[in-house]
Amino acid sequence: MNKRDFLKNSVLAGTGIFATAMGTGHARSFLADDVPYTPALGGYHLDPLPYAYNALEPYIDEKTMKLHHDIHHQGYVTGLNKATDAVAAAIAANDYSLIKHWERELAFHGAGHFLHAIFWSIMGPSAGKRSAELDSAISRDFGSFDNFKKYFVASATAVEGSGWGILAYEPTAGKLVVLQAEKHSSLSQWTSIPLLVVDVWEHAYYLNYQNKRKDYVEAFFNVINWEEVSKRYELAMS
Ligand code: MN
């Protein structure tokens, strides 16, 4: 996969890395290469989880994973398809009277779909191993892995309302940054490439952790697949 494909698949869609994690051996674009775009279909689909629903227990329970993936994530895919179709219809009709609404829907459901696709792929029952390159970038930009973990947990825990904690590569300065996202799409640095994301919407943890978001974010570190995060870093740098 070259850098352009990586950006297309992982930044715009997230599904490329996801497909790799599933072992399908090829990246999928956000409009699947083998399916011609038709407005009626929207073009986005939900991949199955790359592991069993109970694979992350005891840290993230089976029921949460099933609800989260099958109901919540599917909702974003459906919403994104609907918004994509509506924008295509607006272009065809040259009627932009509702464009503000559809642009919001496009950003919200699009970011929701892409971040969830990354989220499933950067977790797993086996922790994998951080690459030497990612490790040294973490040390360079945060002092140490321990510093990074404390910073990431504090930042994700402090997201106001629903949102995400994100470790990203920011290519303008060439460094790693920890960011928050409110909902899915607000407070983004548009050039950053997400490497590690944690879903801190209540639907991601409420069954097991109730209001103890910090416990959930700390437990999340037990299910991170660092090999996948390292792969994302390598691709982002290439
Ligand atoms: Mn979620």
C-alpha cells in the first residue's frame, strides 16, 4: 500500500487498515473498488469485527461490543450512506437548500464510521509489540511511554460529553499529538493521521464501567494491539 492509498483508506475511511487486520490481504477504499458507485447504495459498508465479540473480555464485555458494533457503528454507516446519497441528489438537482444539514450529517456519520473502523482494528486479544520507530517517536514527543499513557488517559477522560481520545501523527511538524474529539467530528486537526483512538462515548463502556470513564480508558490499554498501531505509524511516515 502506498501513502496515497493509506490516506485514502485509513484517513478517509479507516477500512483499509481494518481489512488488513482481518487478513483479507487487500485494502478497501471507502467506495469498494469492485463496486461501482451508485447513489442509491451510498457505497459504505460495515465490516465484521476482526475477532469474536467476547475476545476483549474481561476489559470490554461481549454485550457492549455487540451493541457497539452492530447497532451504533451500523447506525453511522447507514447515516453516512444516507448523507452521501442526499449530497449526490443535491448536486444532480442543483438544489442546495438543505446543504448545511447534509454537510453536518456527512461529517458526523463519516467521522463516526471511520473512527470506529480504526478503533476495532487497533484493539485485539493480543497486545502485539510496539515497533522501535513508534517507541522512539513516543519518547521523543512525550518523554516516555509512561508519560504518554498518563497524558492519553487524562485527555480521553476529560473529553466533554461524547467523543474520542486520539493519538495522531501531525505531518506539518512531523510529530505525534494527543487530541480530543467532541462527538466524532469536532475539534479535529485536519492534517493529523490517527494512530490510536479510544471511544469514550458512554455506549462504549457504560454497561461495565458506568460513570468510571478513567477506569475504562486505563483498561483499554490492556486490549491495544500495538503491532497494528505501529503499522499505522510506519504507513503514516512513509
Ligand atoms: Mn462508539
